[in-house]
Amino acid sequence: MKSTTPKSFVLAFLCAAAWFACAPAAHAQGGPPFLTNDPGTPGNANWEINLASMQTVVRGAASYQTPQIDLNLGLGERIQLTYQVPYVLQSNDGQPLTRGWSNAYTGVKWRFLDQGSDGWQMSTFPQIETGVSRFAQATGIGSPGPRYLLPVEVTRKLGPLDVDFEAGYYFKGSGSRERFFGLAAGRALTSRLELDAELYDDRAYGVPPDFVVLDVGGRYKLGRGFIALWMVGRSVNGFSNGQPVYMGYFGIQILLSHYGRTLNSDP
């Protein structure tokens, strides 16, 4: 099958965004299941818990974050505390399956600009990527750590679309330097279903990853406090060997109020 060029992937992203613009207006956002984060926070005393499986597959190798645990607690209306850690299953042709806990992230998001749902919103989300065991380093499940991540998130409604942009940089610490850019756009099609498209560019200096991913995904409200999450995508340029990278995310979001005592009916 003929490879798709970066130009055609960008065109596909713009076409998807135009298609979303024809649907009824409602709010969409970055964050799980997408790679791009947005300035949104859970709200005071509210929990947002994301439990998922995330897959990255290239010819001859695959990595599964099963589970990927993402815990977020709102302090006030503009601050979020975060802890995220994945358990990784990793396979390579001709090699035994390896498994273990990978690098965890702890961080604080602060939305320092908030002009309401129709205006500009901006945040910063500094995080620390912790290290892993010597066994996890030797098997490629994780990196030595720590590294320090400093991103900025911006969101704005453009006509009927909600558009999120994130740019971030990993300071070296005990690992590699890395930078990324993410752009997500979409909207809710019904009171329960939201669809989005994303373009994500991630590059580390001297080591993987180095690829651009186009993906589509969505959220579906199952009931009070429970939302199904999904995303599927493919790289534009692949790794250095030229092979395409396929990604997927399937999970559930649990929304709790009053420090976890009740389910939240208004995500």
C-alpha cells in the first residue's frame, strides 16, 4: 500500500475539522484519550480518573500500556494535581515478552487565563517524569529519569469548533531532551457523543521517538460519572527505519465529586 505523505495527512486533518463544523454546536476538549492536553481542570474537590489501555505497534514490535492509570484532583477552579503511571507489556520479534511499571508523571496544572467558554484559555502543566528500576531500563520499558516537562496549553472556540494547542519541552535531567506540539479540534455531535481529530508531533534528540501522528477519537457518555474513551491513529513519517507506527487508546473516565464521595453528573 502506498504511503501517505505529510501533506495529505494535514489535508485529512483539515477535512475532518471541516466535517465536524457541520454538526450541532457543543463543547469538546483535549486530554484523554488524546495526546494533546487542554487547560481544563476537574473543578474544586472533583476527581477525574482515567483507566485505559494504550497500544503502540510497529512492524516487529509492540508496546501495550495496560493499564494506564491517570489520576487528577481539582483544587479550586483553576488548579489540578496529576499522577500518571503505566504498566507496560513489550514484545519484539524473537524476544521474550517483557513487562513492568514504566516512568510515572507527577504534576500541577494551572489555568492562568480564563475568558470563559467562548474566549481564550491558557494553562501551564509542569511535570516530573520519575525514573524506573534497572531491570525496566535494561529491557527498554522505561528511562532512568528524572526529566522535567514544561508545556503550555491553549484553547479557543473558532466558530463551531473547539481547538486545543499544546507545546512542551522535556529538560534533559537524566534522560534525553524532547519537544512536542499537539493540535486537536472537534465538537460534540449529540448530548452523549463527541468526536475529535488530532495532529501530534513528538521529537526526542538523538533517540526515539521521532514521528508525527494523525489520529481520530471520541468520548461517549455511558451514564452519570462514566465516559467511554477511544482513539486510533497512524504516524506520518514512522521511525528511522521508515515503518509506520500505529497507536490506539481505549478506556473509561470516572468523574467524582466531593473528594470522591459521589459521582459527578456534569463533566
